[in-house]
Amino acid sequence: MRTTLNIDDEILQRARRVAERSRLSFRETVNRALRVGLDKLDPRSRKKAYRCTTYSMGFPPALNLDKALQMAAFLEDEETTRKLTLRK
């Protein structure tokens, strides 16, 4: 469909540079730019924020997960206890 638009000179130059760099036609570049712009302007087209479900790792609350050596010692003690109980 043909239509007439008045585009600012600065925007026209930027669109031509983008078209040249991306090796697309000027028409294709303008259509892509309009799609991106309209998607951002339309609040209904915005995607929902990504939500990640969290799960308990099973560690006791007294263990500070920021202390790697403390956590390693705890896990090592647990594994030693498990191995000792298997030898009964």
C-alpha cells in the first residue's frame, strides 16, 4: 500500500544508513522500524515479566550459603555420616 509520510531529515538519514549497513531495502528498514516502534508504544503487546519459581535446597537455615568453605564442610560431614551408617 502506498502512502505519503513527512519524515524528518535526521530520521530519514538514519534510516538510510541503517538500510545500507544491514543490506536491506529502505522500504524494508522503515517497515521493521515501524513494527518495533509500534510494539513498544502499544501496552497490550508488552510481554509479561519472566517469573522464576524458587525451590528450597534443603539446607538447614543456620548454614550461611555465602560461606563456601562452611558449606563444603557441612556437606562433607553429612557424606561422612552417611557412609558410616551404611557400614553397620
